[in-house]
Amino acid sequence: MNIAKLKKALYGENIQWERHVLERLISRSISRRAVLQILRSGECIEDYPNDYLFPSGLFLGWHQDKPLHVVAALDETVPEVYVITAYEPDLEHFEADFKTRRKK
């Protein structure tokens, strides 16, 4: 994923919030503001360049002393960001750094 184009789209507010992600944010008590903070200043810890429809990535950041993961896709031709989901990672699935997936 082209991070420079992602940031350009974010600052231009070219962001698509699908109904699914909005429902998940409400149920998980995560604000749009927190998601945008993670996308603007967090770290892309996994890159999925061959995702359908657009390349996507898993971002890690901290909001109010809690780790948050945000998955977003980028249509580089526009550019436009599609927020896919956001959640608080847990130690069952991730190591203590919240970047490394645990081996099953």
C-alpha cells in the first residue's frame, strides 16, 4: 500500500465508511476520530497488496492507552480510503507488541 497516497486521501477527507464498519465501531465503542488517528499516525504492520478490490493494510496505533488495529484499503487512482474494520487486539491472537500474530 502506498502510505503517501493513503495520507493524502485521509487529509483530503476522501474516506468511505461502509455500514458494516460503522456498526462494528458502535458495538466496540471505537470512535471515527480514533480510527483516523490510527490511520494518520499508526504503523502499517501487515500489508496486503493483492487484496480485492484494492490493496489494504493492518494498522496499529494507540488511543487512550489502548492498542487499536484498523484495516483499511486504498484506491490509489482516486485516491480514496475504505475503512474495513477496527478492533482492540487481544493477547490470545497477538504477542504483547500487538504487531506479531501468535502461532496456532
